[in-house]
Amino acid sequence: MITKYINYLREVRNLSENTLKGYENDLRGFARWAKPQQLTWRTVTKQDIDRYTASRHEDASAASIRRAISSIRCFLRWMKNEGYLNSNAAQYCQSPKLANNLPNCASMSAMDNYLATPADSNESRIVHAMVALMAETGIRIQEAIDLKMQDFNPETRSIKIHGKGKKERIVYYTDNLLPYLIPVANMRNGYILPTDNQYQLRFQFYREMRKHGIKSNPHAIRHAWATMMLRKGADIMTVSFLMGHESVKTTERYAKVSNEMARHIYESINN
């Protein structure tokens, strides 16, 4: 049944493979816990789901537990809509509250310093191009990997991004990006970043970032870009559009980062 649901999400909802993997991991994790207790999707109750999430508090973050509850709730809702269930046992399950953490940002100056270092190998040149792309446009690492030559419009200095759920959007770049792309572009059947192994490319990225003391989470670069845009005066709706967020509420986190930075700067000057 899980496989059928994942296929529905892929074919009808057009969700990304990473999102699908998250859903599947959550659902199969619950199924493994339920099997020894002889529970099925048709017999599970709200109390069973509450017991499952309580059992995970020691080895999982609040965010992971919230996602698991959401995955189970959506799956049971689909089963109900398809006629497999009469009710959704997870409908009223309570999710743990999240700490109001600010996004983890990379240092723009550290990235500038990295990009200024000579690229002494093809591997290094590829990662330089990836970091330059992400720092210039705020796109996701997977979006950078998927970029093709045909997605670039030199006349308007724009790039068509193929985002989550096959949603397309346009971002923009400056001539500063070109010296990093030209040495590597069009070496993989029309793709900008020349690799036949995405996992190897991601490994190269993490290794290069750690070597140069930059936070290696790819989203940290995206966070830094969004924060920089807001600090320079971009309005939140524009930043939300360029990042491909479905809701401006997602982007509001970066405004909090900018406000927090402003407060620290003010206090350092006036104390």
C-alpha cells in the first residue's frame, strides 16, 4: 500500500524524489514499529500513533517527529479518500512544538574567499561553479545539478530553474558568475555541472566546504543568499519568488535573521 501511495505522489502530485524518500522512510519506519504489535493501517488508532511518536523522543528531533506524524496523517487521509479506511486515526494527533531557531547561514565572506582560491583540478573547478551558482542565485543544490545550457538566457541574464514538484521559476545572475561556469559548462551532454554521479558531486562539495572551513549544509548557502538580499533592501515577496517558496511565511525566517544581525550590530556599536 505504501508503494502505491508513493507512486500516487510521484505521478499525480509531482513531488520531488527527495520528498518522496522522506515520506516513504517515515511510513516504513512506522510500519516496522507496528508489525511486532500486530497492528495494520486498518486497525491502528490515535493512541497507537501517540505511543509510536513517544517512543521516538529519545532518538529523533522534534522536527523529525512532526514530519513523521504529517506523513502518517497524509497517508491515512489518502487511504480514507480511496475507500480503504473509514476514518483517519492520525487526524487529531498532536505534533511536538519546534524551537524557534533561526536558519543556519554560511558566511558570505568565507564563500568569497573560497571562490577566490585557485581551482587546481577539475573536481575543484566543478565545486567552484556549484558554489558560485548557489551564492549568486540562492538556488538549491539539486536545482544547480539539474541545470542545462538551454536553461540560460544570456540576453536577459536569467536562468530557468526546475524546482520542487516540477515547478519552474526564473532567477537572475550577473557577469561575476561566468568565469566559474565557462571552464566546466557543456561537458555532460548539455548540463552545466559535468558529472554522471550526483552523489559523488555532493561528496566533493562537502569535502571542499569542510576543507575551507565553510558550513557544509548546502542550504546554509541558500540561507546566506536570502539574508543578504533582505539586508540589501529586497522585499520579502521578491526573495520568496526567487527562492521558489510556496508560502512567503517560509521566507519570513530570513527576515528574522536580518533583524537579529541588525540588533547585534547596534548593540556592539552602542555598548
